[in-house]
Amino acid sequence: MEEELRCISCKQFYNNPVLLPCYHSLCLNCAVQLQQPAQNGANGASSSTASENAESLASGSSGDYQESDKLSILSETDSGVVCTSRPNSYVGTPNGLLFPSAVSLACPICHKLVYFDENGAYNLPKYRIMQTIVDKYSETRNLTLKCQMCENEPVQDATVMCEQCEVLYCDACRESCHPLRGPLAKHILVEPKRGQSMCFKGKDGRCPEHETEIISMYCLVCKVGVCAVCLMDSRHTSHDVQAIAMMCRAQKTELSHNLQQLSERAKSTTEFIQRLKGMSDKVNENCLEFELLVSAQCDALIESIRQRQAQLLECIHQDKDLRVRALKDQVATCTSRLQQTTALLQFCIEALKETDNMSFLQVGSMLINRVTTTDHSWHKEWSAPRVSPHFDLTLDDKSVLKAIEQLNFIQMKPYKDGEERVPAAPTAPTIIPEECSAENNSVTVAWQPPSHSHVEGYVLELDDGNGGEFREVYCGVETICTVDGLHFHSMYNARVKAFNSSGEGEYSELIGLQTAEVAWFTFDSVLSGSGLHYSEDNVQVTGEGWEHRVALGSVGFSRGVHYWEFTVNKFDADTDPAFGIARIDVARDKMLGKDDKGWAMYIDRQRSWFQHAGGHEQRIEGGIATGSTVGVLLDLLRHTLSFYVNEEPQGSVAFTDLYGVFYPAVSINRGVSVLLHTALDPPSDIDDI
């Protein structure tokens, strides 16, 4: 309780406390020291504001400000002048203006202003309950009253109190601040505790305005005690009043009830604090257990690495033994052969010393053969060691190092008695923008695993490239994924989430990836038919047999406008190559357009026809030769297909109502070779077709 008993200004126990209209309190001496002359700006307040405040008080309107104002205006020491907690509002004077000698006081806590007449803070009501409690507390603790005028630390004990000034003095301060001469000679100095008792003894419940009357009623509007004479005053005639004893009993009952509730809260808070303290002890215990567990797991990992180290070193030793044994065997073999060779050399040298020609010729041919054979076999078998002194092995530790770097704690579900602890659902993964990319009609998305989460897999979702709904495109354990076969010139939004046995986590933030506006592609030898020959970069195809074979491009189109060209590099035979588009399941062993899965223009040296599902129509004059170019324009905005020969339109629109996925296609046979050009802008005269 000691904190409640100390003044907010001097930090000492309250001495002669007074109550501000905002219900904060100060020592009377502190209030006097804090008061200042009213500001000029305050003096300029409008009379209309003052009159409004006066009306609100007269009408008995409610509200914190108004109630505080009434308390200050109608305090027991009121002299009929302004006393309000609101700045720049003046109430109580006949004309609404402030007396020239007015002073103001700002509350140190809430900073609300109070205005007084020349008596200043002495107009404030005494805080009797506070003084009573401070006195009791001081007696219990044997505390001495301190001087209120000492400026230096420590503050000296008070020796006297002036009944008129209501200020405590030590001997030194009394001599300097309250000399017993001049105007102060008539002031009465008493013992400090006796002086305080006299200050707060009051007038035995008598009305401050009518000293002969006893306060018997309480005005609920003005929040002050009144006597019978006060009730006949115009200020209280229309106010609600109650018997002061009954009102005090009602407020004590309400306060007791509120205190009981607050006491229950304090009790529960005390129990909660004890629980927290107990949990702190438990945290320390669990921390030690957890440290031991983690240390044991790390020691097990280290021991496993040491065991693996021993196995790897044993493998090295075995390999070393094999190499050393092989080298020893080779040394022994070479030594034996060297001895045989040395013996042969010495024998041949001695044979060369023979002077009898016939005797030498008898063995000369044989010695020549032996030396030649030995020389050849020596060079063939013993020119290099059987084994290398270097170990053709290296320790692949990258995966282990990566695993060690990823060694981390995982978040578990909150512990509950009787339940097995399992990992909590993972948090959201983090997209790595610098590792994400879009190329042609495919996008690559990379993400980082969520920290402190156990992850069993990821789900990657993309929208439709046009701001539509998301769909799942990947589910697995990898943290990078490339999605092919998307629309060109489209913005795809991607998101990813992680999951484990406890459930799915939150989605990551979205990342937008823009596919290429213009497509580039090559021939796909896997999708295409047999009997065709492709260049290394798959941009040129040559027919090898007499039958037509279909070559398909590596991408399919379902949206946008796309244009590509073929250059005829070889056109020797009397044949009709066909250019156009096809479904993925088109017949590869027929001319393009013979079945309903292909749309084509087949052309010879003089004319061309459009062909689909075996039917051909629109014969157009103008053919191709070696070096000619054939352009294909697929407009999936209009769902049409058109053709160009040597950059000129070959007839009007060839096919309409094209919906779905289409692959660039061409069918050729022996004697024809075409070169593919992609990522081209559509012809400028597209609107004229």
C-alpha cells in the first residue's frame, strides 16, 4: 500500500493532502508550489464558452468534466470564484470572466488545469481519508514526519508545524522560511503530529458555509455534503439529494462489493503467478532434459560418423593392401625376368667372344631369336605398373554436409497428458525469387523449407494464367519444380504449402511468372514419326523413305497468336510436302491432313491445296522450290489457321473454329529437307487475311 501513500510530486508520504477535481491528490505544499499565474491565453477565452459551462452546471448535466468542475466550484473552502478542471473555460463569476489575481494548477498526472482565485490551492478540499490512512501507517511503522521545505537530500525530520500555513518545518527551514517576527509572529507553531490532527479534525461535520448547521444530506449532482439551509439555496433546489448516512452506506457497500471482485481477481492472479513460477522451474528442468537429449542425439550422430569413418578407412587400407600386393608381385616377376634377361645377356656376350666361326654359327640364329623375343615381351609386359599409386576414389560428403546444415529443431504440437507428442503442422514455405524463372511456355518455382517444421511433402499450385482458380501441379518432396505446357504470353501466379501427418500448413506468398510472348521451339524427335533424320539442334528434318512421315514441334499452343516458317533446303523428288498443325495423337505414317487430327497445306512446284480429314480444297496457284519459305500463322484469338509462301499470303484463311491444343507439324518424304524458324513476329498484314 505504500505506493498509494506517497505524493506524486515530492515522492514522500502525503502531508496535509488535498484532492484535485480530477481525483488525483497532492500535498498542500506541493500544490502551492506547482500553481502558477493563469495564462494570458486563458484570459482570452470567449464569454460564450463561459456561459455555456455555467448553463451546463446550472442544469445539472452529467459527465466527468462537469462533475469535476462542480466539485471544484462548490468545495468546502469555495469563495464563489472560478475553479474548473477544463483549460480555457471559466465558470462561476457573474460575467464569466476570470479575476485578475487568478492562478492555475496543472495535475502532474493527467495535466488537467484547475483555476483558482487569489487563495490558490488552499481552495482545494482536504483529502481526509488519505491523511488518516497515512497517520495510521506512520504510527504502525514508527515513521517520522519530514520537513516540507528542505531542498537538499536527505530531508530533515520536521520539528514544528504552522497551524495557519499548514506546512511542516525543520529547525533550519523554520528559521529561514518562517521566522517568528513580522506578519508571521502571530502564527501558531505546534508539534507536527498534533498540528496534522488539528488540520484534519474538521468542524465536527458542520457545514462550511453555515457553521451552525450540521451536514445531513448529500447532493448527487454537486457531489458535496449540504445542510438544511443549503437545501433552500438556489444551487441545490432542483438537485437530487440523499441522506448522507444512507449515501455513505450505499457507497461503502458498492465499494466492498467491487473490492471483493477485485480481491478475487488478485487471488486468481496470485495463483497464476505461482503457476508461472512453477512453470519457470519446469522450464529449467525441461531445458536440462532437452539439452541432454540433444547432446545424446548429436553424440549418436558423431559416433555414427566415427563408425562410418572407420569403415571408410578400412576400405582405404584394403585398397592399399591390394595395390601394395600387386606392386610386390610385379616387382617379383620383374626381378625374376630381369635375372633371366641378365643371364641371357651375359651368355650372349660370352658367345660373341667365340673365335670359331662354325661354333658361333651353330647357335647364332637361336640366340638372335631369343634376344628378340625377350626384348619384345619385355617391352609389352613390363613398360607400366599394373596399378596406380593414386587412389581412384573421393569421399562424397556434400549430401551429408547439406544434411548437417539442415539439422534443426521442429515444432511439436502442444503437450497434453496422455497424448503422444507429434510434429505440428508445418508453417508456410518461403519462395526464393532469385531461383524462380519463366522460359518459353514453362515456369520454374523454387522454395525454401519452413524452419522448425517437420515436412513430409509439398504441394505446388498455379492459377490458369488469367487470374482464375488455382490447381495442383506438383506434389512431392523436392523444393524446386518446373511446369511445362503452359500458355504463352500469360502471367501465372504460384504458391506452395507444406504438409505432414498432422495436416497442411499455410500457403506461401504468391509469386508471378510471365511466360514468353513469342514461342521458340524445335522438332521433337520423340514425338515425331520414324524414318526421319534430324540435325543436332533439331531445327532441320530430312525425309529418308518414300512414305510420308510427320514431324511434330516440341511445344503445343492453346492460346495466343503464333507464327513460324520453314525454309525448303532440299526439294529434288516429285513430292508434295505438307505444312500445318496437328493434335498430339495425329497419325505419324501418313501425309499431314489425311486424318482428322491434322490441318495442313500440301504444295508442289506449281500449286497448293488445304487438307483436313482426308478432304482437300481451295486449289491455289503458286508452288515452292529449293530455297522457298513456307509460313504458318496460328491465330488462337480468332481460332484460325493461315499460310504464307515466300512471305505472301497463300489464299485466304485456310481453317476456322480451331479449339484445343495444337502442335506445329510438317510431313515430308525422300528428297525433301526443311529448316524450322521460330520466335517470329506475325506478318503485318494479318488483319487483311
